[in-house]
Amino acid sequence: MNRRLGVLISGRGSNLQALVDAIRDGRLDAVIAVVISNRPDAAGLQIARRAGIETLCLDHRTAASRDDHERAVARELRARDVGLVCLAGYMRLIGAPLLEAFPQAILNIHPSLLPSFPGMNAQRQALEYGVKVAGATVHFVTEELDGGPIVVQRVVPVLDGDTDATVSARILVEEHRAYPEAVRLVLSGGWRVEGRRVVRTAGDAPVSGRPLPGGN
Ligand code: GRF
């Protein structure tokens, strides 16, 4: 698979940083071709610039329509020969223009164990619900919000004294592990989607590089 990534952000960019670090450390064989933000003030743009990655700001507020904005994003990604799009705190719903330009080639990271707690403030939703475990999910993006096939999930405990901030911080540590791991699996090509399930195809190395229990 084409190993050129396009990362879309709207804010802080810590998951972008995790991808940059994984590539730099040789844990992920990929190139970030471009980072696109829909917000000019996104802190993640600085992360990209520091890493020497091309940045673009395509402000959705200046586009004629939602579709127009997305078409512009898709055009810039295609112009840079991007093979896999990574949403990393990108606060826009994804519609037909991007889904059609990148079929089964857009990933998102969400701070909950989907299908629990889709949408905004997932960590707070989980805490208020009273769950005992929370976590992070990397999934393929489909037209359904936070609803596509799951690539990687990682779990954290929810402790009695937790606040939104403490549980979010614990989940974030796992997000930063999960995203490079998921990108690595997807780029390896050793998977297929069966129904809703992303399954590894025979002979592919486990994502972690370690044998799975049961000798899979
Ligand atoms: C993360 O919690 C991610 O799961 C969610 O938005 C947040 C983005 O954080 N989709 P960052 O910009 O990557 O630091």
C-alpha cells in the first residue's frame, strides 16, 4: 500500500505527534506527506512545521459549502499522492467527497471503546455512565459517525477518584500507542474487512510484533 499519509487536524495535535515520533523512531514505515488543518490556530500545525512537514490550512468557514470544503481537502491530498488519510482530532464530519476519493483509506481515532460513547466528550460520557473500563479506538471512517470497522482498541481502567481530566489523560497515553499500531497494520495490507470485522489475513505478522496467545 502507498505509505504516504495525509493527517487532518483541528487542534492540539498530540496524535499527530505520536505518528511523527513513531516514524522517526522506526516503529512506523510511512511518510507524512501533508498535514491539513481546518483551523488556522491549530497548535498541531506547529508540530508539523517543527517536523519539517508541509502544512495547509483549509478553513471551512471560507468555503462555499461543506462539500466544496471537502472537495478541496481531497484535491490537496490527491495532489500529494496520499494513500491513507488519518483524522487526528479533526472536528469535521466526513462526507461523500472524501469517502469517495479515499475508499477504505481513512482512519479516525476516538477516545472511547466504540460503539460505546460516540460523538463529543466521549471520556466524560464514559465517566458519567459509570463504566469500569474505558479506552481508545482506531477505526475506518464511513458515513456513520464513529461507526466504521474497528482496527485497534486499547483499554484503560476507570478508577474511583477519576475526573474527566484524569481519565482523558490515561486514555490519551493509549491513543498514542494505538494510532501508530493501527496505521502500521493498515499499511501492511495484511487485513481484510469481513462484515464489520477487520481481520488479519493468514501469514501476516501480528501488529505488535509479538505472537498472539493461541499462536495466531
Ligand atoms: C483525541 O482525544 C482524539 O481521540 C479525538 O480528539 C482528540 C484529539 O487530540 N478524536 P489531539 O489533537 O490528537 O491531541
